[in-house]
Amino acid sequence: MNNYELFFSSFTELISILILFNAFNKNSQNKFIKSFIIILLSSIVVVITNSFTSWIGTLINFAFLVFMLMFFYKKNMRDLVIEYTFIIVFVMVMELIVDRTLTVFVFGELNSEFLNYIFTNTIMIILCACVYFCLTDKIIFNMYKRIDKLYFLLINLIIYGIIAKLIWESDKYIILENAFAFIMIPIVMCIVNLIFIVYSENIVEHKKSLETYNKYNSVILDLIDEIKSRQHDFKNHFSTIYGMVLTYDEKELRYELKNYLESLQKSLSDTEEYIYMGSKVFAAVIYVKVREAKQKNIDFCFNIEDNTIKFPLRGYELSEVLNNLIDNAFQAVTDMEPDKKNVYLKITQNEKEKCIEVGNTKPEMFEKIIPNIFYKGFTTKKENGHGYGLYNVKKIVQKYKGKIEVLIEDENVVFRITFYSI
């Protein structure tokens, strides 16, 4: 190809790459202007380096494009390598598939290498445009959430992409004649890595569930023992009541018996209320937090409107949400006056939604920190290692397509989590 054909073929190929890159950076300002400048300058560099040895020219073109993306999009090297690796391997594999499909089923071997590039790149632009609209923020979020487990795959894909690109630039017919093998290599690499990720995540999920079970199983057993102990004391209560009947006259007996039975009923119902909760996690967490509140002189009350309510969260995730929200509320009122140390938990559901609501007396100047409250590492404490509780709660809620809000109602700060019924 002459320089004009080389420029145009590179220009159209780079359009596909930049479309995919913008799919990862949809919120970038002036992305189309930036893309045009990068495509134009990179295409010129491809023409300039055409006279170099193929592998040197390829490395220069690669380095220049990476530099331009970093400069215009202000990307850090880590994110850029992640995105660019997936993009370049996807483009290479799809170009190979499209090229072979056109050759075998449509045009046969074209006499013009330039025309072959143009047809292939045009189809690639259409395919990449479809990917642009299909690649949602949720998919990207899930990918970055698992990125620590994708490093091994990334390294292998980078090596594969560089080697394949050098072979293509040197003699593309080596790849074309072994197209199936070159297509299957990255596909198999991705499948193996995804199987490993799913397997490792299942192990982690099982481990967390087991830890939650072990943590709260002892609490439930203590709760049951307490109820058994109180039931065992029934004979003592009957003896007391019998003694009251024998010692009090008729007027005093009615009043004293009424007070005694009311206090006894309240004592039993406070404990039995946990047993009738539909979720063991609810029962265990609330039981522990009620005890903690008494130690800290915090007025903690709870209301579960429906004991059969079930949230979409796993047991350990529900535990993490409840503990973080209640601990955050306890911390907020710890240094307040005794009459303001109020915290409540409310669990409700209706036909459309299920809600977890935790509220506490509003600290002074709380409005100023609301915009940052869910940021990773944000905390009002002086010690290091804090600031991840509410961030983790938000991640869990978003994982199940729920909504978390921070509201100020009267003199209370309210954290409200809502899961919508399907």
C-alpha cells in the first residue's frame, strides 16, 4: 500500500479502537474531539514509521497511541493498560474473524489489500459501535471489582497481543492460515480465567457464610439458653404469685398481682421477640446491639413489622449492612447528652419494596459531610483504618440493585436502604 492507503486504513482501524476506549470513558468531556485528534496523529505516525523495521514500527505506534490516550484522557497507567489490553485483543480477534468470513463467504481473495482492509475496518466500526452501546457502567464496575483476579489474564493477553501484532505486521498470512488457532488462544485464556474467578468467588462466599454462621450461632444458642433459663424459673414465679395470694388482702392483691405479671410478661417478651424473628441474622445482630446499647447508655429501639421478611442479601452481607449502619449510629450519638442518645432500627415491607432504616439523633454540622459520607476511606475519626463501613454498605446495596439514601428528618439522621420487589 502507498502512504495514502496506509493512512486511510490505519485511520479506519483506529476508529474502532477509540470507539471501544470511549465505551470505558463515556463520562469524559469532549471525547469525540479528543478521539479525532488521537486517530489523526496516530495515523500520521503509522505512515512515518512504515519505512522502519516492522517490529520497531509496531512498538513505536503502540507506545505513541498509549501516550496520546494518557495525555488526552488523563488516565493512570493501571486503568489504561487494563482497558487497552481488552480492547486491542478484542479488535485483533474480531478483525481476524471478519477478514476470514469476508474471504471465505463473500469476496474471496481480493486483489487489493487496501480494499480488504477497508471492508474489514468498516464492519469492525459497526461492531464496535454496538459494543459501545452494550457496555454499561454496571458491566465496567463489575469488571473493575474483579480486576485483582484478572491480572494474570491481562499479562497473558498483553504478551499474546504484542506477539500477534508483530507476526501480523511481519507476515499476516501466517495468522490468516492459522486463523482458528489464533482466535481460540485468547478465548480459551479468558474462559479458563473466568472459571478460576467463579470458583475462587464461590470459595470466598462459602467462607464468609461459614464465618457468619459461626459468629452468630453462639449468639442464638445463648439466646435460647436464656429463654430456657427463664422458663425454668416459672415455678419460682408461680410460688411468688401463690405467696402473694396468701399474704395480700383482696384490694392489695389485685394491684400487686397486676404489676408483677406485667413486669414478668415484659421480661419474657423482650427475649422471646428475638426467637420469632424470621431471620437468624436479624435476631443475632439485634440481640447483640441491644446489649451493647445498654452498656453505652444508648436508647436503642427496633421495630420489625413483618417477621417473614426476606432480603435478597446473603447472610454475611445482611450482617455487614446492619452492623455497619447501627455501629455508625452508635458512634454518632456516643458523646451526646443522655437524652439525645437515641438510635432506632426499622424493618418494613410492602408489595413494591422492602426497607431497612436506621436513624439516630443528628450530630452538629452533619450536613457538611453528607456529600462525602459514602466515599472510600472517608471518616470523621482521627484513627487510621476507618471510613470503609458505609462504603461497603453502599457496594452491597448496589450489587443487588437497591438504593441507599441519607435523609434528615426532624432532628434525626436516617439511613434508608430500599430493595424493590420484582
